[in-house]
Amino acid sequence: MPPLRSLAFVVNDQKPGASALADELITLARAAGVAVAVTDAYPVPDGFLRGHDACCTIGGDGTLLGVVAQAALEQVPVLGINRGSLGFLTTLSADESRARFGDILRGDYQIAERTLLQCSAANGTPRVGLNDVLIKDASNTRLVRLEVLADGEFVTDYLCDGLIFSTPTGSTAYNLSAGGPLIHPGADVFAMTPICPHTLSNRSIIFREGVRLQVRTHREHSCLGVAVDGQRMPDVGCEDVVEINIAPSRLRLMLQPGHDHFAVMRAKLKWSGGAAADRD
């Protein structure tokens, strides 16, 4: 891959050790002749990533999710360094980043393109997310009845606590906790998983790329709350239809050469079993 000549750092200074690690890596970058821009603002200022070769986030998965929309818009690849807890998206530890940063600056990395979801309601601006879209009752305290259509064709209706629409990347997050499927990150599909449905027959559904879903509620006095990657969408009206589809853009995620997706899954999800244990 081409060497990096301009690098944007997004630092979550609320994470222990993040600021100190950022100082170390910024020093290394400048010593290598790389132009650097730094922010600890959340959300990231509009246009901050424009013109940079890459973006380096230092924090947790939430820090990386905070740059997704701009990174996808500007097609700037993102390198996530974990100073949080689990770290599915932020693939490098602090020690790995120190050991590998010079190689990364010289172009020793690979790019994985990740599917994004696009969500809109009424005439609002579409929002994109790397993990998921969550639809619940706006009060968060009641059951909601949701009707789902795919390209105008009725799918079914749900009486449940909500629906999770997950990308392959986000399939290890809320979707997995709700009993949804794990999906390989290279698949151009997305999952719909009900949360605590009031029937045993409701299960996850996988939709192909190109399908446009419409979600609405007909329950009287019920308004929808919609969140994209955990951030609430404002101004979703009680009568609005929420539309969800795979976004035309992709997120470019920077990974180490030889990145092993299933090794990460085994480590993060603590998969057990004789064969897996023997291999690791």
C-alpha cells in the first residue's frame, strides 16, 4: 500500500493512556516526515478528515464509530488503536501500535472495505452507521408494534422491545447479544433481529444488498426512537416511515497484513473447544 504522508489523529482523552499514546505516535509520525492534524473533539469537526491519507483513532470502538460518517464521505481509511475494553473495531493494542507504527507509515497495511447501513426518516438527512440501526419505542419503556416492508412488499409485523438492523461488522455487537447471527465482514448483506419478540416464531432475517426496508408503527400514541451506531436520530415524527438500506459508500478499515478475522472472534468472544484451543 502507499506510504502515509498526511495523518489525522482522533484521540479520546477520556480513555486511560490515550493522550500519552497519541503523543508517542504523533512524535513518530512527525519524525518520519508525516503531516499531522489532531483533535479530541466529539463529534469530529466537519471536514477534519478531508485531504488526509488516513485517520488514526485512539480510544475504544465508540471513538472509531464517531468518525465513520466523515471517513466514508471522504474515503479516508481508518486505523483503530484500542484504549477501551473489548475492541472489535480497534484492532491494534497500544503495544502493537508502538511496534508496528513505523511500518504502517511506510505502507505496510491492508485495506478492508466494510458495509455501512444508511437510515433516513421523512425528509431528514440520511445517517450512515458501521454497526447497526436500532428502532424502539421513543419512550424506551413500552413494547412496540413494528411493521416491516422490503421494497414495498410486506414482510411481517413484530410485537417486541425493538428491532436491530446490523451490518456484518456490527453482527458481533447488539445483534449478537439479542440472539442474532454472526456474519462474515466481507458479506454484502445485513440482518434484522427482533429484541425480545412476543412469539417464539420470530427470528433474524438476512437481507441482500439492494433491498430497501421500510419500518413503521400503527400503534396509537406510539412514536419511534431511532439510533444509528448508538447515536439518536433527531426529529423522527410519530407518523414517519423509517427507511434502511445498505449505503452506496463503504468504510475503508486499515488492518495489519495477515489479519485473521476468526482468530479475533475466538479471542474476543472467548470461543472454547478442543480443536480451537489446540490451534491457538
